[in-house]
Amino acid sequence: MRAEREGAERESLMVLVYDLPSENQVRIRDNGLRNLVRNLRIRCVRALHSLGLMCTESVVIIAPNQTCKVDEIINWVIECYREFESRHNVELGRPIIRALPLTEQQQSAFLQLAMRRIQERLDECIDRVSLVLERIDDIITAGRAQHAMRGLLRLRREWNNIRDFAERLGISISDDYGYLMDLIDEALEELRRER
């Protein structure tokens, strides 16, 4: 993988840092409520991650074409928490979310972190899809082919989005991305053949 950016475009990079109230609070003792808070947090994290690439926990590099959506998504997340608190009569705390511009040096550092994170995730996904291929007979015998196919299709969509964001940031993942797509296609082919 490599990072290539032109100076003018780099100046527009920002990071989104956040800390969302979670289900792991002492005051949330009811398991049902705890699960609802967890679902809320996951939904909000997904919305925040839709703005770019996660480079560390709770830090997202915002894709240049997504900067116009930042305020909208931040407000949506805050409103989701506010509505949840009102609906369930519970105080979770206010989400902390900030979009911060990066200096040239910070951009370089965060892009390196993002490249490392992408490589780690690619490796994990390649291992996971390879395991599906190894266990294809067991998956089919257990009647889990449809479930496995949906998961693989979701993984493909997720990585198409990651690749698009990475390319906008000047990060090339084409070799490993291509290998992962080949593995996914092979697994889907095997699962379809056995249906």
C-alpha cells in the first residue's frame, strides 16, 4: 500500500474524533436497556464511519468529498441520543464529537495509521474468507449457505466503500483488495454451486 497526495488536496483533510456514551455504565442495570443502548451506539458509530476511514479507535479520517455531511451526521447522532434518553427516561451523557482540521504533519501521521489499520483489516478478512472456503462443506451441510452468502456480499460492499475512500485519500490497496475480492468471488461461486 502507498499514500500519495497532492499538497492542495491534503490541506482539506480533517479527522473526526468521538466518544459516544455506551452500554457499559453502572447506572444501566437492565439488560434490555443495555442492549438498546448498545444498538444505538453501533448505529451511531456506523454513521460516523460513513464519513471516511477509521484510523484508530474513535478517530476517522474524513474523506474529502464527505466534509459537507459532517455537521449533518454529528447533529443526527446527538439527536439520536437525545431522543433515546427522552424515550427511555435515562441519562446517558452527551456524545462528544469533533471534526478537526489537520496540519500537513498530522495528515501524514493519520494516513500512516489508516494504512496500517486497512492492512490489518484486509488480513483479517482474507483469513476469514479463507476459513469459509476451507469449511464450505460444513457450512452447506449445516444449511448456512444463504447466511454465509449474505455475509460475503456485505463484506464485498463494505470493502468497495473502503477502497473508494482509500483512493480519495491517496491510499492504494489494489493488490490486497483484489485478492480479497477474488477469494469472496470463489467462496460465493462454491456456495452457489452447492445450492
